[in-house]
Amino acid sequence: MKLALILPLLIPLLTAVACILGGASRRAQRMLSILGAGALLAAGVWLLREVDAGGIQAVQLGNWPAPFGITLVADLFSAIMVAITGFVALCVGIFALANIDPARERFGFHPLYHFLLLGVCGAFLTGDLFNLFVWFEVMLMSSFVLLALGGERPQIEAAVKYLTLNFIASGLFLTALGILYGQFGTLNMADLAVKLRDQPAGVALSSAMLLFVAFGIKAGVFPLFFWLPASYHTPPVAVSAIFAGLLTKVGVYALIRVFTLIFTADPATTHTLIVAVSVLTMITGVLGAAAQYEIRRVLSFHIISQIGYMTLGLGLFTTAAIAAAIFYVVHHIIVKTNLFLIAGAIGHVRGTGELKRLGGLYHAYPWLALLFLIPAMSLGGIPPLSGFFAKFALVKAALDLPSYWPVVAALAVGLLTLFSMTKIWAEAFWKAEPEGETRGTRGGVPRLMLAPIVAMALLTVAIGFFPGTLLDLATRAAGQLMNPNLYIEAVLGRAG
Amino acid sequence: METTLAIVIGGLYAISFYLMLRRSMVKLIFGLMLFSQAVNLLIFTAAGLTRGQPPIIPDGANALPVPFADPLPQALILTAIVISFGMLAFTLALTRRAHSTLGTDDLDQLGKSERP
């Protein structure tokens, strides 16, 4: 039994259960929540080290040999995702202590938060498509409740939309699984990859497209993203930050997994479609953001446009491009979560996120302004921050192919992203505050809010100064993804 | 049998999507319910129908007599039923709350509070 693979699932589960048992005491729940998130980060880093040193790890649960039992697999990509999940979980967990009101805590915020993390980690580690579906549902169920928890009118409206579209995505996912099982008699990813290899190219196209739509809805790609900007700005900031950081990335992870391992027979059809969809996603997302005047709505549209960059890396389908996509995912999780947290800090001191009602923050909170600039410039792709190297790697991979149109789109969208960020900067930080605004605490930013923002900003700068370390790791992860035999051998114990 | 079921499944998908596209919240819930049933039937049918041949090794034999019914799709469907049951229970609670908060059954009224 390889403990490193089980721990990222065990820790959130036990934390969630412990939080429920400690339900009466708010203090105990808060301590347990932070402890659990910290332990998850440690487990994630340990898993990453194990996988980096020993290659792809696999565990057959209950000792049923693959493809009959449930398999947990961690290759470098999964391990990176689990580690970064732990980091974000800890940061947002700390922020939540200052952000979530006691009523929401009493109604189970902390257990739900850890069930959400359980679903996310499970989705990253499973080696079986049906199991992936189950983890998705664990994650979605918690996210539904987290989104609706509190029951404010905008939250309820958002939850209905979010729930309906995700319900449909799950149904399509399951439809694809039914067809795949009917055709090939297995849902183990490695086994499917082996069985599909000897088939003519078009035979699994219907399931591939169904999965593309299902994961696309979850990732928020064009034209399936409408639930995202309709819902992400309504719950408390800690909730929307963890959603923004992790949930769409689970969709991206699932897309990268199935389209590098299973559906690789006909890249001229599938991956070209992914490139086209990615470019449209980038453009629509960034144009949507330009029309918004509420910080979290602007940021929500930017999630969509950035998702386009990640799936573009998948669509180009070379080792360098997929490495760039992985780099981009890591960079984006950190930066986007941080921007949401900063929006939360602004909301705390000014009581609103409406750009028209904000102003003068640079004078009142110069440090917060600096902390905003780091992730904002990184998102726009200004060197020497993490976003620059993410975009650089992606553009270079596209030029090497050569594939020029996506490059034009990527660069133009980068410029427009910068425009949106300067819009927030000019409106919220630079211009004078409109008269008569007295909402918010007007006091200092609580330390519990500031600490995670600083930690994430420091990591952004660190990636910017030492991009080689992460890019090297991402390249090795992409190397594993582009050579599915390694994965198949680790799971099935024999060469495919 | 497969042909009949295929037509039934197709019909269920069509009906469920039609219901989901209506403006009424109640019809949306019915649509989601039928959708999950249609998916379960699809898994059941796509995996192949074998009647009267349970996957049990008879006394004295040491292998399954072919053909036998595949038990795995049934396990998958059972899991899917449990999950969709939980989801639908939550959907019902949420729509009830939405109905009492918004005071309407019309989905087009969603988000009205945010529009200028």
C-alpha cells in the first residue's frame, strides 16, 4: 500500500468528519480546518517528491488487480495538481477564517470545504473514468451547498443556474461512459487506452465528443461557460476564490488526461477542434470582462479567457505545448485565487466590489495596491512574473509547430487582459473615492486576510524569478503524458 | 428488445431536454429527473442485455457458463441512481427555496435582481 497516494484523499475526508463531530465548537472547527489544509499541503508535496523520484505510482484498492478494481494513479501531472491544491486550500482556508461569517460556519462551511477538496484530489488521483465521475459528484455536491449556503437572493439564483448546467454535464459524462463501456467493456483509463489503440480512428469519436462537452462545461470553455460568470461573484469571497482556483482546473485536468491518454487516435479532428474552441474561449472571455464593472465579475470572465490558454496547450499537442499548459494551470491557480482574495479584502474594507463606487485605495492601502499589482501584472503577462513565462512557453510551443493564428489570438488577448487589470487599478486604486461612500469597515486589512495574499504573491514572484524549476517539472510531466506507455505500464503492470 | 429500449431512451432524452428548455422550474426538475433515468437506461442497454443468465457459477462447474449477464453495468447504474437521487433531493430543496425567495416559478426571472 502506497501511503503517499492515499493520504491526499484520507486527510480531507478525516478533516471533514472531524469538523462535523466538532460541530458544536466553532473554535475547534476552525483549528481542524487549518490543520487539515496544512496536512493536505504536506501530503501533496510528499506525493510530488515520491512521484518525481520513483516515477508513476499506482495503487490497486482492495488488491483487485487493474482493470477490475479501482485504481489510484499519480503521475507527475496529478502530483503537481494535488500539491498546488494543498497550497491553495491552506491559503483560502486561512482567509476564510476572517471572511466566513459565524452563521455559515455553524451551518457546516468547514466540513463542506474539505469535502470539496476531497472531490478535487480524488479527481486528480483516480485512474478510472467511472471513479472520476464519482469524484466529480463529490466535488459538485459540496460546491452546490457552498454556493447556496447563506441563502441570499443572488446566491439562490446563481445556484439554480450552476446546478442545472452541472447536472447536465454529469449526465453527458455518464452517457459517454455508458457508450464506452458498451463498446470496449472497460472504464479503466489505462485499459481503455490499450483497447482503443487497435481500433480505427473514428470508433470512439462520439464518446470523445460527449466527454469534451461534459468536461468543457466544467472547465468553462466556449460556448459552454455561461454558468460561470453567472455564479462566481455571488457567494462569500473565500468560496468563490476556491471555486475560481480549483474547480474549472479539474475540468481542464480531465480534458488533458483523456485527450492525451485515451483519445489520441485522430488528433487532426479532436485536437484541431480543441484549438479552435480554445481561441474562441480566450477571445469571448476577455471581451466579456471588458464590459463588466464589478471586480469579481471581471475576474470571472478572465477565468474563462485563461482557460482558453490552457486548453490551447492541449490542442497543439506537443510535449512543449502541454508543458506550457501545465505551467499555465499552476500559475493561473495561484494568481487567480489571489486576485479573488484581494477582491475580498477590498470588499471587507470598502463594502463593495463595484468599480464605480470604489476609489482611493492606493492612498488608503498602498501595500494592498502593491499586492494587487503582482498577480494582476502576472495575469496580463508582464515579465518577470509567472504569467509572462506561462505565455512565453505557450507561444513558443505554438511557433515551433508552426501554428500562427493561435499566437496572434493569445497575444491580443494578453493585451486586453492587461487592459482589464489596469481598469481595476485605475478605478479602484487610483481615482479619488466617490463622495458619500461610507460602507465597509474602513479599518486595516485583517492579518488573516493579508497573510494568504502575501504568501501567494511571493510564490508568484518566486515562479517569475525561477521559472526554470517549474518549467522543467512541467516538461517532465508533459513527457509522461505524451508517452502513455509509462502510465499504462504503471497501472496494468505490463507494457501496453 | 434492444431496439425498443433504444427508442425509449431516445424518447426520454428528447423529452427531458424539451422540459429543461421550458421556462418553468417544475418542468426543469422533471426534465432533470427524466434525464438521469434516460442515462441509466442507456448504460443498461449499451452494455448488452442478457436475459435469465445470472453471473453465478453453478455447482460443480469452475467457470461461468456463457453467455452471462454482466453485473458491472448494474453496479454502475446503482451508483449513478444513488448520486442522482442525492442531486435531485438537493435540487428540490433549492428550487423550493428559490421559489419562496423569488416568488415565481418562471426561470426568466432569475437574475432580474441584478439587472439595472
